[in-house]
Amino acid sequence: MGKASLFVKRFFVEVFTTSFEFKEFVWQCYAIGYRSLPLVSITGFIMGLVLTIQSRPTLAQFGAESWIPGMVTLSLVREIAPVITALICAGKIASGIGAELGSMKVTEQIDAMEVSAINPFKYLVVTRIMATTLMVPVLVIYADLVGLFGGFIGYNIHGEVSLFRFFSQALESLTFMDLIPATIKTVFFGFFIGMIGCFKGFHAENGTESVGKAANSAVVTASLSIFIIDMIAVQITDLIF
Amino acid sequence: METTAKETTVKATPPSSEMVIDIKDLHKSFGANSILKGVNLKVAKGESVVVLGKSGSGKSVTIKCLVGLIAPDTGELNVFGTDVTQLNNNQLNELRARMGFLFQTAALYDSMSVRENLGFTLRHHNKKLSADEIEQATIAALQGVGLEEAIDKMPSELSGGMRKRIGLARTMIIKPEIMLYDEPTTGLDTITSREISELILELQSKNKTTSIIITHDMPCARLTADRIVILKEGVIAAEGTYEELEKSEDEWVRSFFI
């Protein structure tokens, strides 16, 4: 816990007091964001599709099929897309960062940076955490949209609605009070995914075995932290809104 | 890299009396395992000191303490007259900018090409350099180690000897005043080891660097050392030139030279 606290403290010191590695940050945004698009697209689409197909019979019993777009939108935007996308990112990004930094640590590449008077924390850690903090919310918003499209396809399996009408109904049911808390919590998801991946990788012990451990531990801890943050976010949202 | 033995075995500059490294009573333990138990070592400007010793005797720990990678328990580590242990991060980085460190594995950045490995280091050292100047310096450094054709290769495409040369070029590109080599020829065949040793000697005489070379490779030690120190049980047990130690009355010391 002590090490983790010092790591977080160092991040805030480095991010606010030293020059920023902008080029590396942009590269990380590309690697973390753009390269996760296929995975997020598939999961987002399936989320929307399955949610619509599963909800339909129950709503149909009450003659409330027209509520499907609104219900699917609220479920996706408020809870399902943020949590599922964050879990996907924890699996892909946190493990990737943990393995990459862990490998750099055990092969002395981080030491090589340090003895070359290059700040490895600023170059490797700050850029990655900033990139995940920015890109995870972007990926979640993207997953929301793809999920809605999946919902549209799901609705049209048994019914018939135009894309425009489906999206109009979906967006009508949304308010800023749905979007803002959901987006804020994804910022925290992204921050913790990056922080945990970097922490585990940066503190890998010597030996290749520790690289696997760092990656594995990063996924488990990041996934758990997503649920904990979600629980806290729901309580806070409930109190404030 | 074609370098004649005649050229490279000539020690270019005799060391001066000015001490650039002065290690006093250095102690370091890892848990209950005491590695260094009072190492004292002085290295003069331009001097090349080879450190010998059994595996685990603390050779690498000593030079890692010198660059601030490992914090010693007690002792003084004076480099250019400044105690490394008393420096903050910024001051330590200023000192590190005058030193080079060649790792046993060369520690090339896997995700970068050879060009990026060299350019990355130089760009962070001198932010005022233009892309063109960095490119020129990169090519010159690669020519210095005879590997300019490897400029676009990735580290995974390089052999062990090539990695060491590129590691050397990456370190030398910042023109360090002190070079620390951690087993530069380990894992290489005899011929490549000799080539690396000759390269070290050539770069040393060209750049007038002060060096500490940790090695188990006696031909490398013979070629590069002005002076040899031998670590035993955490302290320096023997010191002298290659020829002196080779004829030592101490059988344990002589055993290194067989």
C-alpha cells in the first residue's frame, strides 16, 4: 500500500511539475485508443444486440415494445457500456502495460533510461496513465454508439423501426444527468487502469516469471477496482442526482 | 569492424593524477546478505580500471551505486568531486549526463529501432538539437561501431555482438566523460569478444574517457586495463597491473589469470 501511495503521489508531482512527453502521449493514445476499437466495436455491438433481444419478450408482455430504445439506451449509457468496456480495457490495456513495463524492467531498459538521465517515470508512466484516462471515456462513448446500433439491429429482428426513429427515441430518453455521472466514472476507470498497469509493471521483480505475474496481477486488480469505483460512483450519483 | 591489434593495443593517454571517481568505505546489503563491506576505489581521469571477482562479489552493485541505480547503505561515492549519495534527482541527472553505462544485455529499447534508440537518448540530452543534427550524430555514432547499415533494424533483429555495439554507440553518442561497462563481452564468442574489447579501447583512446570495466573475460581485461582490482568478500583484495597480478604470490589472485 505504501509503495502504491508513493507511486500515485509521484504521478501527480511529475504530471504537474515537469515538461510533458507529448509525442509519446499521442502515440499511447493511438496504441490504447485506436487499437482497441475492433475489440470495443464487437463487444459494444453484442451488448446492445443481446440487451435488446433479451428485453423484448418481457416488455412485449406489457405491450411496451416502444420503450425498448429508451430502456436499452439508459442501460447502456449508465451502466453496461462503461463497466463492460472498462473491463475489456482492463484485460487488454492494463495487462499490456503491465507486461511491457515489466519486461522493460527485467531487461534493464528502465535502468538504461535512468542512467541516461531520462526520467522513465515521466516518459513511460505519466504518458500511459494520461492516455488511458483520456481514451477509456472516448472508448466508452464509442461503445455506447455501437451498442445502440446493435440494439437497432436487435429490434429489427422481430420488429421494424428505422435507424433515425430508433436513435431519436434513444436520445430522447437521455438527459445530461445520465451522461455526466457515467462519463465522470469512466475517467476514473481509465485512470485506475493505467495506474495499476504501470504500477505492476514498474515494480516487477527480476526474472521473466515476474512479467507474467505483473500482467496477470494488473488485470485482476484493475478489474476489481472497476467494480469498486462503480459501486462508489453509484452511491455518489444517487446522493447528488 | 576492421581494427588492427597494433592500433588498438596502444594505450593512448596516460591517466592524469586528477581523481574523477573516489569510492570510500562503500557498504551495501540486500536483506541479511552483505555484498559490499567497505570498498575503497579511486580512478584517475583517463584511467581504465578493470574490476574482477567471482559472481556475486558485488562488482555490478558497485557501479550501479555510482550512477545512483542502487542506494548504498553507507559510504561516499564521489564523482567529479560530488558525493552521489547527497544529490537530489535533478542533480543526479546532471551528473548522469556526463556518464555512460553499458549494460550486460545492452538494454536496447525493444520498441524502438536502432535509429530511435540513439536519437531518443541524444534528444533527451540536448533538446536544442534539430532532427538533422540528431540524424548526423546517430550515423556518426553507428559508423564509430561499424554498424551504420543496422540503422533501421529493430533490436530483435540484431545478434548479441551487434546489440553490444549498438548499446556502446547509444552510450557514446552523448560523449560521456566516464564509462561504466557491466560485463561487455559476456555471452559472446571469442572473436566477437575481442572485437568488442578492441572497440572499447578504440573509443576510449578517441574520446579520452575514464572507465570502469567489469568483466570475467581475461583477454578483455588484458587489452583494456590500465589497472585491475579484484573484489573478494565485499572488499578489494588485490590491485595492480595485469602483469603484476598475473605474477602475484597469492594463488587465489593468480587463479584469475589461468
